[in-house]
Amino acid sequence: MREVAIVAFAQTHHTDHDTGLTEPELILPVIDAVKERTGLDRFGFTCSGSCDYLAGAPFSFVSALDALAAWPPISESHVEMDAAWALYEAWVRLQHGDVDSALVYGFGKSSLGDLRTIMTLQLDPYYLAPLGLDQLSYAALQASAVGADRKELDEIVRRSRADGRDNPYALDLPEPETADDPVAVQPLHARDVPPITDGAAAIVLAAGDLARQLCPDPAYIKGIAHRIEPHYLGMRNLARSASAADAGRAAGVGKGRVEVAELHAQFPHEEIILREALELPADTVINPSGGPLAANPVMATGLIRIGEAAQRIIDRRAGRAVAHAAGGPCLQHNLVTVLEA
């Protein structure tokens, strides 16, 4: 395998409302930031992640290219899912050996529509979508299957929001109310639901000697893998995540001490499932950025988990970290990345 590392990461100051910026205007600052940090103006490969349903227009990634200065022509691709999978595609592309750098970015503006309705469109249109169950209903089914103690769930939410308040890019959410907090969908309360978030993020990958030239302390991708389970909830145990466990083993999570883990846990019970699936020890710091419970820019949230984990290595605050991204209902599709100094 070719040696590939993350050499730069940037994200927007996320908001819980529409600031009036178009997608290219949202993306441009993070693209400029990673260009400045690496000194690169062009990249061997570019890949993005977004969702047409969020933008309300087909081929929304095409208009986003206005932020890239895509002339002369560039080698570009796109995934209609979280940009963590765009990073995986870029990593595979770099393994070919004919290019040495890649730009990956993701973006989403959840504030412009009803996210509960939009995310229902990812379900099977014949057997699942007609049931009228949205993403909160599915998450509530999984939370019921986990059966976690309410105090444990509340502590995850409290810790995530507190860490988010220390993160200048996350939303400044208050301490969660527990006494009069309304029920979203039983057993989930309003405080368990990730906030509506607009934002974008970008990562630069570099291979071989170029990585060391661009960054004094690159975050090397030592393992990366993704696995998927059946789409139909009745065919899997919702209290477990077999695909996350398989991806974690394939990526080599257990081959060393995990100092930091950034998990794409949109609901507190998902963190419990993922900690068990990835066999994370008790001393692993979970989501020091605040995670999705502090900022959840859909289609960039998973990429941000990778970027946040990598940044701790680049800044020499950690030597080994794990980043996780998820897609589909109830942690159906999981991508795990192991990063080392």
C-alpha cells in the first residue's frame, strides 16, 4: 500500500440557520484555507460529497465547483453521500500512483428544508418509505433496542455540548434541560436530537514524500475500511453494529492504543453502540470536538470526524486516533479510519 496522509483540514464556523450564503460561497473559505496551509493551488484529484435533496436541485455538486477554479480542467469526482466516502475514493485514487495529492470536501445546508422529511427519501420507496417513519422514528427504535440508562444518555449529551462550546467551529448550545425537555419520539428527548446545521469542510491528502514536504507532522492513514448491513431493520440486531465492528477490525483499530476517537454518533445511544463495536477502551477520549451533537452539517459531518481526529495528530496532541463515519438508517453503513503520527 502507498503511504497516504492528511496534511491539512479546515471547516466552517457552523450555523444553525441560513446565513444567505450559496454553496460555493460556503465552500470557498475552507478551500482557500487548505490551499494556504499546503501551498498548493491545484491537486492531482478532487472529490466531494453532498446531497441534491438538501440543495433542492439536481447535480448540486456542479455549481459547487465554482469555488474550485476548475479551469484548466481538473480530475474530479463526486459521491452522493457523506464526504468521508469521498475521502475513501480519493485514498483509493492515490493508491494508483499517478497523482500525489487530493482535495476532498463536503457541504450541506440543512436549514433550508425539513431534514426529517428529506432523509426519509433515502429509504426503500416500496416497503419502508410508505410506513411514514422518519430518521427520528428509526433512531427511537434503535434507542429502545439498546435500552441504555437515561443517566448515561444524558451524560453523553451534556459532555458533547460542553466540548462543543469549547470548539470555535461548533454551535454554542446551552447546557441541556432535563426536567421539562419534551419527548421527540419516545424514548428520544429533544436534547438527544442533533442540531440543524449548515457547514462545509475540506481535507488535503498527500502521498509519500509530498506529505512530509507539505506538513511537519502529517496524520498517516494506517487503515481504512467500510462495511454495510441490510437496509431493512428487521434483518439486523439494532442494539449492535456488525458493520462498524467489521470495519474496525479491517482498519486495524485494535492494533494499538486509541487515544482519541471521533465518532459519527448523531444520537447518544449510537455512541454506546459504536464504543462497543470498535472495542474502544475506557480511557479513549470520545468526540473532544463535541461531535454531531454539537454540530451536524449533513454530508460533511463524517468528513469532519476524520479531520478533527487528524488535526490532533498534526498538532501533536495525539499519536493515534480513530475516526468513524456513518450513513443510512440506524448506523447501516460505517467507515472507520485509523490515523497515526
